[in-house]
Amino acid sequence: MKTNREPSVSFQSSIRDLYKNSVVRSMKDIEHHKNVSCFEHSIKVAYISYKIAKKFNLDYVSAARGGFLHDFYLYDWHEKGSHQGLHGFNHSKIALHNAQSITELNKKETDIIRKHMWPLNLVFPRYRESWIVTFVDKATTLKEIVHF
């Protein structure tokens, strides 16, 4: 897998295999926030996280890949009975399980997906890339809900 130590890894090449995956693309059919699909939300989070991590010379490939798969839970959380438990507390575990079923994840990608719902998930993100995705996800969600 490519890392930020290799020159000029583009955002598109970082997530190409995921973007082409039919199960990942099925997120286009799942509403996430106010007329924004889970796929569209995940692409936004992945791209902004990639840009920030790259600016700070961090592992921007892992930030992009983890950001793209952070909400890979594959159900409409608005529909009663579509999932067990409280979505906000449980979907990161489901997303991680789904991600591991389609691709090999490194430690940072795993941490990003599993802990992106901090502080609802009480364990702190371990890596700077995980913190970036966590905060980008919250800012992107706020923008999608408020429409500013």
C-alpha cells in the first residue's frame, strides 16, 4: 500500500480501489444527512482529511482511505429497525467490520474508522490522522445539517 513517503500520491489514486467497489458505491443509495448520501458525505470527509494530512506531512493516504470508509455501515439509520442499538454509538464498529471485509486496513485506517465517533466512543483516537478525520467528520456533518 502507498504511504505519504512516496512522492505525489493523488487523492484519486489513494481511494481508487474503494471508489470502484460496488458495495462501497451502494452508499450512494443511503441518505446520511439532509439529502446528502453516505457516499457523498464520505468522499467529502476523505478529501478534506487528505488535504489537511498532506499539508502537515502526515499519512494522507490513510486519512483518505479511513475517511472514505468511516461511515461504511450500509443501512439507513433513519429507518426504525434497520440496525440494532443506538446508531451513534454502534455504527463505527459495523463500518470497521464492513471495511475489513472488502480491503486490508492498516493500523491508522482501523483506528480512524473505529474511533471517528469520539467522544461517543470513549476511547481516544490514537493517531493524528484519526483526530483529523474525527473533526472533519463533525464539521462536514454540521455543514450538511445547517446548510451554510
